[in-house]
Amino acid sequence: MASVLTREQHLDLYYYMRLNRELEEQMVRLFRQNKIVGGVYSSLGQEAISVGTAYALGPGDWIAPMIRNIGSLLVRGFKPRDILTQHMARYTSPTLGKDGTSHFGDLKTRHVISPISMLGDLIPVMTGIAMAGRYLGQKIVAMTWIGDGGASTGVFHEALNLAAVQKAALVLIVENNHWAYSTPTERQTALRDLADRAKAYGIESAIVDGNDVVAVERATREAVAHAREGRGPVLIEAKTMRMRGHAQHDPAEYVPREMIEEWKRRDPLDRHEKFLTENKLWDAKKKKEIDDRIAREIQTDVEFAENSPFPPPELATEGVYCNGCHTIEADWKRAKEELLPPRSSVKAEWPGKVSAHSDAPPKAAAKIAAKTAAKTANTHSGNGARPASAGTANAKSKSPRKSKGARAPAKAGR
Amino acid sequence: MAETTYLEAIRQAMSEEMGRDPAVVLIGEDVGVYGGAFKASEGLLEKFGWERVIDTPISESAIVGAAIGMGYAGLRPIAEMQFIDFIACAFNQITNFAAKSHYRWGAPVPLVLRGPCGGGVHGGPFHSANPEMYFVHTPGLKVVCPATAYDAKGLLKSAIRDNNPVLFFEHKFLYRRIKEDLPESDYTVPIGKAAVRRPGRDLTIISYAAMLHTSLEAAAELAKEGIEAEVVDLRTLLPLDTDTILASVRKTNKLLVVHEDTRTGGIAGEIAALVTENAFEDLDGPIRRVTSLDTPVPYAPPLEEFFLPSVAKVVSAARELAHY
């Protein structure tokens, strides 16, 4: 299928994926040299998802990466040195050594929310950002990732359900890498496709081959457009494979060898290189140019990280509270007057459609919902939370993209 | 001017702050059309509309998580727990997400999490909780427990304007039972400052929330016997106002702590440690505490009455301590 991306953009995807991989391989070497304080959580084989999804967003959009989404941080403009100093607990790291791994972010410019280790908790937070974005008139999209394991948490359900009734501009990427630490997906869920979870919330979904960066980028771009138009959240299941253990300490002997061998043949970087070559988007010289640039960047930043000091011990006591060190400021893109009395005044009663829609045939209800949603998105005349639209779109929401995006690997290792 | 109840004071604080700053929004279960289970948000939907008064599914984790996200985006959300007992359902969002955010990566979480706590209304094991100590043990949070209508309004306004996650525990026994004249003008009460509610010389009684009133009644009883108790209202449990606590103990030399929370791991233990560390030489007697029993809150009135501190229990403990 034709991609709308330019040559430069296709080369960008290669650059970020290769940088993602080389950086992590470098971190594995540093880990073996005892220079990493904590763990290294490899995303080997999953780079197409981190990079392809993040690449589909606009600069005003928000992301909350998970532990295996270093690629998305690179796309968002963070440098290898940020990731290296985080893992090495240096004072020059974005968190000054207070937290490690990819647990950092940037509220003001890159719009990146730091993850926490408890899975699923980013989903309601990103839902809240999407709700706030709509309220502020920003037309932004909020995106986060979850694994096949994290999709088993209660908060995954709570948050997707809230996002659905709110018609929040949330895109959730479910990375099905077939292993939650040592537990295979069939012990996490009785579903074959995690995308089916979307049906339970009345939201759109798609399945994409997570090892095909062009397909991932395209599916995400469509989902982002859908969410941005005010048509509600989208869940994308990206099928892939975790090629290493849960973290560097884990040899993953519980994974069948043949499963690894099979997925090695689908390596996302090999695949994109082949795509670039077949479509004559680069040559050996261009590849070498990019690879050399990446090697230089990593080398420079490893030196920077290794020469960086650990934080001073007394830093441990600082920053528990914000005592005026930050200002809380919303980026208003609409007139505040609309939000204050008397213009904000409404009747405290549920609109009449509440009882009507529960009896209406599903098709008609879905139409009402679509109309209401479109109106809401265009005029800000109400909240997506307005009960007239809440819960109406569930029964028959068909996903036009599902067939297009459904390029799941035939053998998913089950 | 009509007197204002504790509940009305809370409603006024939200309404005035929402009128002052469009970044303030309210999110929770049944807070909009219904106006909240205790009517704390009655009238706010009519005034501020659907976008600012947000009814949610029954999903406490999602409510708190969404409020954290709103805070990151520059809003100042107020999230309501219908009964504070349900805060346990959102524990992870509060203790791991909100509380650690500023310390870990410098991202402030301006969030007020408020709801009705406390017993004495026969709510039983799941509608009577005093969960403050789970959160007092969590660096990064602030924990506020107002005892008067004036404080409820002034502290809630401070909480909304604060850049940190503030847990605001409203004692439901006080909602409609206490009232007072409030200033017409905008005022705040600072978080982290205790108040001496009754001066005395013979012993200090430290308390907060509904038990402040029990302690004041006890102090009035004790005065009839010639025992002058100084009564301190903590108002904020985290951060604790150590200066006011230590100043009072240094003056009276004896300390009784009264709280409705259960005994083991209650704030009384922390205060006792603080006082022995900093004012041991000033003490003329053992530190005593009157608290609820170490059980869940029972339902039947005679059981709950037995479980809770009372004026008689406070008077008895204070009398014994005064004569020590």
C-alpha cells in the first residue's frame, strides 16, 4: 500500500529505529560493564512501534511512553544522553538521578509524561490530558502504550471506559509482544486479539503488524485524525515479539527457541531497510551516512554520561513539594468568558435523549452519537461528557479501518 | 447575615474558586446533575456548565488519574470521592503517581481530592473511614482535616490554589451540625498551620476534625473541676505544625492526643515521638491518647458509640493526666 510519507520521512523512521536499537545495544554493553545502576529493558524487535506511533503525532500532542518506548522519546526530541544518564543515575540526567530508565518527561515543550512502573496508570492520566486539551480548545491528541500484560489491569478498563464516554482524544497502543515477563498472552487473556477489547467500550480499534514501521505509522496517523476530530478514542493492537527477557537479568528460557527464530525473520529494521532499498529511497552510501551519524551521536553521549557526576547526597531531600518553583499555566486556545457565568450556565438535568436512546435501535443511536460528537468537536458548545452522546455509540460502531489495518502476522506464536 | 454550615462553606469555596479561575474544574461521581451525594456541589453545574462539572463512571482510579492529567495540562481539578472510604480504590494513583511526580521529574500535580470521612453517623465499615494516615505516610501529599466552617472554606481555597496534591477530608458528622458567620470577602487559611482553640495551663489536648469539638466539650467540663486544658486544632496533618505543638507542650508540660482514627499507627503516635524527641525535658507526665479502637468501624449504634472517643473518655483521660 502506498505511503503518504516523503522520502525524508521514511529515512527519518530508519534513523530513529536504528538509533533506538544501537542505543539499547550500547546500554547492554554498559550494563555488562556494571555502569548501569538499575535494569535495562530492551525493546529489541519492537522499535517500529515506538517510532512509528510517535512519528504520527503533531508537536502539540502528548505522549506517555512505557519502559520499552525509548524510540518514542527519541522521536520527541530527547537525546541519547538523556536516556544514558538516566540509566546511569547521573546528576546530568533529566531527573538529576532521582529516577532511572525512561522515567522522565517534559511538560512544557515536548509534552511527554513520565511513566510509573505500575502498568495501566498512564491511561487515565492521558485521558485527563485529552479532556483538558478539549476544554482548553487545543485540539490535541494524547497517546500512550500498554503491553499485553498491562491490558489485564483494572485501571486499563476504568480508563478506556471513561475515555469512551468522554469521547476523549486518546490513542492507546497495545503492544502485544506475547510475553508479560514470563507469562504468555494466552494466560493474560482468553481473547486472540486484544483489539477486541475496544468493542467492550464502544470505541474504534485496529490491528497492525507491529514490525512494519510504515504500517504502524499509517494506522496511527488515521487513529490520531479520528481522535482529533472529536470522534473518540482508538485502540491499536500492534502484534510483535519481545526478543529479549523482561530485563537484562532475565535469560527468558521460558520462550521457545523457534518462536525467537521465527520473529527474527520479521525484524522491523531489516524489513524497513528492504523497503527503502526496494523503493529506491536510499543507497548504500546514504545508509552508511546515517549509521555513521548515529555511531557518532551515541559515542559522544556515552562519553558525556560517563564523565557526568553522581548527584550530591543532599539532593535526596529536595523537591518533594512544589513550593512555587513551578507555575501552573494552561495554554488557553479559547475565550475564558465562555466558561464563566452567565455564558456557562445550563439546566441541571439530563437531556431528554437519555431515556430515548436506550430504547432506540442501535443504528439510529449511533447516528445520534456521531452527530452530537461532530457538533461538540466543532463548536465547543458542550462537553464530550454530555450525556446525550455518552454511551450511545457502543452497539454497532464499525471500524472502517479495521480491515485496512488488519495485517496481523498469520502466525503469532500461539 | 445567616450563618454558614460546614457543608455550605465547602460549596462556597468551590463556587468562588471556579468563578475566580476557569482552570478550576470538578470531577467525580454524581457531582453534576445530582449535586453530589451530600449536595456539596449543588448548583455548580447550573452555574459552570457540563465542561467544568464532570459526572463520571464509577471508577475512582480513573477519576484520580484523569484529574492528575488535567493538572499536568495546567488545570486545577477538584476530584470528589463520594465517600472517602472509596479513596482506597484510587490508592495507587495517589501514592505512586501524584505524590512522587514532583520529586521524580519536577512535574507538579495541582490536585484537590476531597470527600466525606468519619463516623458517628452509623455508616458502618465502608462509609465511616478516617483514612488520613495512609496518606500522611506518603511524602509529596498534603493532608488537610478542617474542623470548622471557616477553616473548611479557607483551607479548601488554599488547597485549590496549591501546586501539590492535597487530600481534603471533610468530616461528614460536621456537614450540617456546625455553622458560623463567615466573612463576606475572599479569605484563605494557610495549609500547615495549627490553631490554639482554647488556651490553658494544665495540659494540652491536640485534636482535629470532629474530635476537636469533643475535645472542646471535654475542656469545658474539665474547667468546672478547675483543670484548664489548652486545646490545639491541627487543621493540617501533613505537613504537621510542629512549632505550635511543641510551644503548647512546653507551656502545659502534659499532652493528650485525641483522634477518631484508629489507635495503632494514628497521628498520636507520631506526635508522641515528635514531642519526646524535641521536648522530653518539658514533659511532666506520660503522653496519653484517646482514639477509636483498633477495629473496623462497626454499624450498630451501641457498637459504634463504644468504638468512638467520647467527651467522657476524653475528660477521664485528661483528669488522670492532670493529676499525674
